[in-house]
Amino acid sequence: MANPTKTNAIRLLENSSIAFTAHEYDISDGEIDAQSIARKLGVEGDRVFKTLVAESPEKEHFVFVVPAVGSLNLKKAAKVAKVKSIAMIKQKELLPLTGYIHGGCSPIGMKKLFPTFIDETAILFEKMFVSGGKVGLNLEISPEDLAGFVNADFADLC
């Protein structure tokens, strides 16, 4: 779509000269779950990834980027984060912590660069889709470019 709204994620990628394509989609039907987004973008659900934020009992925060069709396995997440246990943060904590709202949380451009892990299935694709930093906007980007930009590791998370 031409001239999508510039979000922090888009500005950061443009300033870094990282190749990506922004895709806006209609949110008027209220269907903003990752599988609906995949349908709206006309791509397979396993190429669309959701960004989840979790914390350890010590209040360390971690970002997990997992396929829309999957679920984060908290035991695997804790293992790759090297903590005893991990839990999803409360929805009301998302905006103050990351600068993003639920449904528009991008792994790119959070207030702070948290340890980030991308599900290893992402490397099966030349391009993956992640939130562009607002509801109704996804970014199509190479998994390797995304991992390099947010200093992420690929791991078995689902």
C-alpha cells in the first residue's frame, strides 16, 4: 500500500537501510488476530508472526516473535532466556514498557532493546511478516535482517 503511516519501526528500518515492505490492512471488522491478518495480507499464517512480551520472576523482560498459528511454549521460552520461569506480561503493562499497544506491538523500536528470540521456523521463509508498530500495519522483512536489527536469536519457541 502506498505511503503507510510512518511508525517508529518504519523510521528505524529506513534509517538503517534495511529492506522491508509495509502492508496496511483493514481493521474496521475488528479482526486483528494474527491469523486474520494473514488472510487479509493473502499469505500463509505461518509467515505472519506475533510479538509477545514476557517477564521472569526477577522482572527481566523478554521478547518472543512466534508464528501466528502457534503458541509460545513458556517452558521453552524460559530455557532459551536462561531463567527459571517466565510469564506473559499483563496487557496494561505493554504500552508503558514497550511504547506499543496490544495488536500493534512490533519487535522493532521498543522503548528499550530487550533480549529477543524469534521462532526458528522464521528461517524457512525468505520474508516474514511482523507488526509495523500500529494496528493495521505489518512489515515484510527477511528473518535474518530482523534478527540482526533487534539482536535476536532463533530458537524453538512453540
